[in-house]
Amino acid sequence: MASKKSSAVKSKPARAARVKQAVKPASRRTVLPAPITPAEARTQLRELAMNLWWSWNEVARRPFAALDPVVWNATKHSPLATLAYAGEATLSAACEEPGFRLALADARAALAAEMSRETWWDREKRAANPKACIAYFCSEYATHESIQQYSGGLGVLAGDHLKSASDLGIPLVAVGLYYRHGYYIQQFAEDGSTKVLYPVYDRATLPISDTGHVIECPVGASTVRARILRMDVGRTRVFLLDADLPENAPEDRLLTEGLYKGEPHLRMRQQVLLGVGGMMALRTLGIEPTRIHLNEGHAAFAALEMLAEFRASGLSHQSAVLRVRAAGVFTTHTPVAAGHDRYGVDMVVAGLARTLAKGGISREELESLGREKPADVQEPICMTVLCLRLASRVNGVAKLHGEVSRDMWRGAYGVKKAKEVPIGHVTNGVHVGSWLDPRAAAFWKHECGIDAYASTPRNRAWRKAASADPAAFWAMRGMLRASVVRFARERLVRAATRRGDAPMAVEEFAGILDPNALTIGFARRFATYKRAPLVFTDVERLARIVGDEKRPVQFVFAGKAHPRDTGGQAYARKVFEMTRHPLLRGRVVLIEEYDMEVGRALVSGCDVWLNNPIRPHEASGTSGMKCPMHGGINCSILDGWWPEGFDGKNGWAIGDAKDAGFSEADAHGAGEARDLRDAESLYRLLEKQIVPDFYERGRDGLPKKWIRRALASASGIPDFFSTHRMVGDYAELYTG
Ligand SMILES: *Cc1c(COP(=O)(O)O)cnc(C)c1O
């Protein structure tokens, strides 16, 4: 796959590329790394494992995969678990292997080079902002599939934010909670109903250490002790609070039992621990943030704790509010009303009693900060309103979501016109290094000279994807599609054997799907507004599309509903039933247990990524951003990020592009008519464009039109819709 174009990049390598090159030629080294004892190897592997840098740098995963490939796969690619299960014999044998020693030495050298290199922040921002320190608060972080501390898109975005902050060198520390049970594990019963399992994780096999510090956080009448745990994500430190200590009362230990698990009262108290406890933890560690970034309203109490501190130091209410606002950055993540936590005033006053007392903050002052209309005695305290009042920089997560948010929060600002509402937008992105399949990265590098891992906010090299060799590109697509087919078979067989399905059914799963057929993916939380079953609106019409012998189409679904979301679980069940429908059987599959690994497999292998939420309920959505870097194409409602991403040539838009309006009544009242309209539009796209374009082959066997669209998608989307660009945008809010 050598190309004329790669020389252009070699002559002017980005810094990150230089670092990689300084490390990579190790495979061409003539001198092998020195012998190493098993004990030394264990120490070195443990050091590597304790920094999650491995989660987005394949070079640092290689020694673990080499140590024991079977255990590596069985532990969801957990370095520490792989190491824990490696006995002395395994380790001794590995140390005899030159390949293993080389992989270990390379990984260590790469991590050391990474930690000492000059970053974008060092070059561009540090001199003007020597003291900058951003404290980023979020209720969930998705960093890797072996660390199940996330439920979906919010956590994935936060995890990707941390990784990009590390790559760019942004001085950011993150604050969160450590959940003993994480989020739930999903299984489907024989009838497609969801089974909810809460495993207990062994923290010894997680790359999370104990700082030895304990805070005492006032939560209502209790003093909750929480230890401060630490997780290193490259350069970014993440501090997680764990209240599961024997000295706490049983109900207080529940505060960090599970993610989004409890009743509103428990949820509110969890948020006291996150916000108030999180600020206390930073103080305990001697960290002085210059900005606090509240990622979603869950973290609002961090700003309230800061307010109480300023008040306690003698500032007036107004001056203290101004000081907090000067530090506050707030990102709102949903236009769905139910997605904004609201708690009765009494509940909040009780939960924050000692914080309010410390700052001498009155009930009226709290109401004025947390209510849209402070004098409305019926109105509860809204976490989002608190954030709007206590942060001077507020943003939605896509251009359209910014507009919707301005309209939505007019009341909170007491203005009539949306344009008077000071909410902007920073469009979300994805962390390329975490989502890009290493085989695709090698393809772009060799074929087009694109360094997908460049550590700068923008990576305009992606433009060169447009000129990739069509035949080589199509071969890469075939390889990635074959991988997702293999992945699906393996997962389906695993689920079927666990359920005890009949042998014939298991056998069918082992050979299901066609690695050459047009493959359409849909994977995300099964929240109802995302409308997972939309494509099944007219089963017979769909059956004609997928069942065409000459032009077969197949769908791979995955998703997880919140354990209390019966509507979402009903959607999961509907999809499950459709996989068994006689007209669709074999062409529609549903993968059990949606997590980052499943997501990665699907976004890399699927030809088309389907996204059909109720507009404009998808604030951004990020799964679709993970496909173009693999040559996949989006077919989406013009919602969330897609109105910014779609240019008419790099994908497909479902529905009427002019349908821009939004009202709650519309979202619910006119639901069925809208669903029918959107389904009709989707079927027409499939029948008239998507399927014909995929199967229309030239004499060289290549689908020319398809490849042109896929390369337009790859050249135009990954640069802008990356968290490197996003974090670069936030850097302005962090310093300006
Ligand atoms: C990317 C990703 C998401 C986000 O999906 P959207 O619905 O497109 O926002 C959720 N969960 C996982 C595991 C992901 O990888």
C-alpha cells in the first residue's frame, strides 16, 4: 500500500508523529532489549497498566496482549486483570520471548516519550496562562470497556474529553464518583425482555489507586466519609470519590453503589457528594482550580460549594455569585425536559443544610439561583438553572442544540427572545485515537499520509482521504466489514449458548450475516426518542429490502435502556423480536450488552450508520462521528451534529431538512404521523439510493459512487468532529 503521497508527510512531520517515529523503529532495532526477570517484568507491566494511556495507544496494549492473548480477550482487554491472572510460569515464558521483551520496552519508551514531549498547550497557551487549572466535573466517565463506570454518550464524551485534554496538554483535573457496581450488565431473556445484572468489580484489577486521603462531606444530616481514588488518563488525573466505607451508615454507602440507580432523593444526595465532596477533595489535594467545568447539571452543587466558600470568606452574596460565575463553564447536554434534574426546595435545603449554613446562604438566595421564576413557590430547584446562574460561559453541544437551548431557557433569563439568551455551542467530537481501528489508521497513513493521531486541535490532513485509491479503500472496507460480522457471530453464539438455545439456533448464529452484504449499524442507548424500531414500521417493505438475493442488506443493532425505562426496554424487546421475525431472520441481529467494545466493533465495520431520533431531541449524538474515519457513511435525521456534518455529498439526510421547528407538544402529540413520515423517507433512501449505490459495480468490481461518498465523509468529518477540536474550543472558554 505504499503511496507517493506519504513522502509529503515525512518531510514535515507533526510533533506527535516524530515521537511515534522515534519509538516505532524499535521493531527494526538490531539490539534486542536486555534480559529481564519475571519480577521486573511484573513491576514494569503494572506501571504501564496504571496509566490509561494504553486505552488509546495500541503500542502500550501490545505487551499485555502478548503476555496471554486468551486472558486478554476474556478480561475485556484489561491490562491489570491480564497481569493478575498471569502466573509465574506465564511471566517467565514471556520473558524468554524476544517479541514480548521488545513490546514491553517499546511501550515503556513510548509512554515516557509521551509524558515528556512538548504539547500544544505548552506551545500555544502556557505562557499566557501559567496558573490555569480546570476542574472538570461529571457523573460518569467512559474510558475503556474494562472499566464499566458509564451508561452512554455523556460518559463517552467525558472520557474522550479527558483523553484529548491529555493529548493537547490542557491542565485539567477531573472529578467524579467511583461506582461499586458500575452501570448494569444487560442480558436478554428468551422473550427479549431485559435482565439487569449488577456485578461487583474487583478494584484490584482496575487501574485506580487510593490517594490515602479521605474527605468528610456533609450530606444532609450525615457526615459521609469518602476516600479519594485516582485514575491517570495520560497526563489527566481523575479523582473519584468512594463512599463505600465500613464507617459510613448503610444508606450513605449507597451513595456510590451504582450509576443512575436510585430514587430522586438518593440521586440528589449523590450529586451533593459529587459537587460539594468533589470541591472538598480538590481542596484536600491542594488543587486550586481557576475554572470549574460543570459537564451537565449533575455537577451544579460544585458551584454552590464554591459560592459557600466565598461567602464564608466574607464576600457578599452578589460578589460571591460574580466570582463563581467568573470561574464557571457549564455544558448542557439535553433538550429533553425530563433530562434536567429537579428537586423540591425542602429536599435540597435539607441535603445541603450545612453547606448553606457555612456560607450563610438563605433559602431565598437558593431559590433565586435554582428557580426559573424565583417567586414561584411551586417551582422546584432545577440543577440546570443553578448552573445557568452560576456559570458565565454556557454552551450546548451542537449548533442546533445551542438554538434549542436558547429557546428552552428564555424563562430562566427572563427574556422573550431566544437570541437574547447567552447560551452558545461547542459541538461535540470523538477521540480519534480511542475509536479508530488500528488497521484503518495504518491504511490512512500508508495510503494518504494522514497521521490520524496528530495531537493538535485541528488535523486538516484528513482532507487527503478524498484521494485514496478506490481499490485499496474497498479492500480495507471489506476487511473491517468481515471483522464486524465475525464479532457479531461470536457475541450471538455466546448469548445463545448462555440462554440454552437449541443447537440449531446456535449453529445458525455461528454462520449468520454475509461479509459481502451491505451492513447497516444502529447502536446507542435505547432511549425512546432515539426510536430504535423505526425501520420496522413496515416489516414487509423492509423484508423486500433486506431479502433481495442479489442485493442483500443486513442490520446490526445494539443498545441498552436505563433499567427503569420501561419504554426503552420495550423498544429493545421489539428489536429482539424482529431478529426472529420469519421475514427478517438472518438479516437483522441484536448484540447483547452494549458497551465501548461493541460500539467500537460496530462503528468500524458497518457501511452505513443509522440515526433516527425525534428531531431535535438528540443534543449532539456522537456515535455517527466514529464511522467516517473507517470509511462508513451516515444516514441520519438532521438532528444533533448532523446538520453541521452533512454537506449533501458525504451521507444521507432522513426527512425534510426544513423541518426545523421544535415544541414539546409537537414531539409528543404528532408522534405517530412524524414516525410514519420519517420511516417513509428512510425506506425511500434505502430503496432509491443506499442499496443501488452499494451494489452498482463498475467493471473493476468497485462501487464508484459509493466510494466517492465514503471518501467525502472520511475527508470532511473526522477533523472537525473530534474532541481535539472540541477541547481546543473549550480552551478558549477555559482561558478567555
Ligand atoms: C459513541 C457512544 C455513544 C454515543 O452514542 P449516540 O447515541 O450517538 O450519542 C454511546 N455509548 C457508547 C458505548 C458509545 O461508544
